[in-house]
Amino acid sequence: MSTTIDFFPSEYSMDDSSSAMNANNFGYVGNNNQNINNNNINFSGNISYGNSTGFEEEPPLWEELGFDPNFIKTKAIQLLTPRKQIEERVLRDDDLGGPFLFCILLGFALVLQGGKLHFGYIFGYSVMGSLLVYFLVNLLSEQSIGFSHTMSILGYCLFPMIILALSSFPFPPSQIVGFVIAMVIVLFCTYSASSAFVRVMGTNDQKFLLAYPVALIYASFALIVVF
């Protein structure tokens, strides 16, 4: 017994105009309209978008974050050598990138010193001390100074505290040598910061009056490092 299967041709067809219309609706174009911009698509695997350049011409990450390493180095050197002439642009600048970096480095130095996590104390003392000096300078001087400017000067003069934290490895603060180093660094930071504030104020009459609260601020940082 044999079975036969008959195949009948399909009677369905698609109209040419309807096919073209559906193709156009879905974004399909004919062979005459298939143009590829070779400037935008590179078949070697690289795709460029318009006139954008590569990563080689992108600015460094620290510049996008507001950090200028060259300026931070220049301002730190000039503020920590108060006997030399300080440029006016450096003295009047209120950059906070350097102080933030120095606070972070001091915190990591304390971590290496003995696992002390004192980041909160460092930033807290920085803000509270800057507020104190900010009000005091504006009371003593006729020239007003901004809070960010005050924090910038105190923060840049904080750099020797990092040296104190690192020097505690060969010279522990419990020894007389470590204690003497801590006292010298506190006096040096106080002298550098008070000299910068006096130059901003334009007078030397209140230098010692201003140096007392500044010394208390840096003594607080020294106590964090020592204990």
C-alpha cells in the first residue's frame, strides 16, 4: 500500500509596493541608499564618534578633580620657607587640594605608625581650627579673609606633621628625641602659618597674638601623632 503526498504551490503573494513601504517603515533602504561613512566606522575594529579625539589628549585625572601637583608643590615650598619672598598669587590663593591631600597622607602615616584610624580627628581639628583662626584674623585685621583661604594656609603648613608621623618609626615619641622633634615641628608649623597670615593681614603687630591659637591647633595634631 503506497501513500502519495501532493505538494500544491502557494497562492500567497506580496505586493511589491506594500513590500517597499514596509521596508521603508523599518528603516531598510535600497542599494542606492546604502552609504557608509568611512570616517565614522573603521572596519579594523576602531569606532570614532564625530570629531572626538583619543584618550591621549584627555586631561589628567588630577586636573579634572581640581588638583594641580605643580602648584601644590610651589605653594607648600613657599609657605614653609617664610623668610623668603612669597608670590602674591600663591599667598592669596585659596586652594584646598593640597590641604586635603596632606590630611589624607597624615591619616595613612598614622595607620602605618600603629594602625591608628584618626581620619575623623584630623578633618575635625582642621575644620574647627580653621573656624577659630578665621574669626580671630577677621577681628584683628581690617582686611577680611575667607574661610577657605584660612583653611588653605593652615592645611599647607600641616605638611611637617607628616614628617613627624614618619619619624616616629626610628624615634618613638616616648623617647626624648621624639619629643624634641615634635616640639620643633609644632613651632615650625606655627611660625610658617602665622607669618603667612601676617602677610595677608598686612601688619606685624598681632603676630604673637595670632601665633598662640595657631600653636594650639598644631599641638593638637602633634598629640594625635604622639599618642
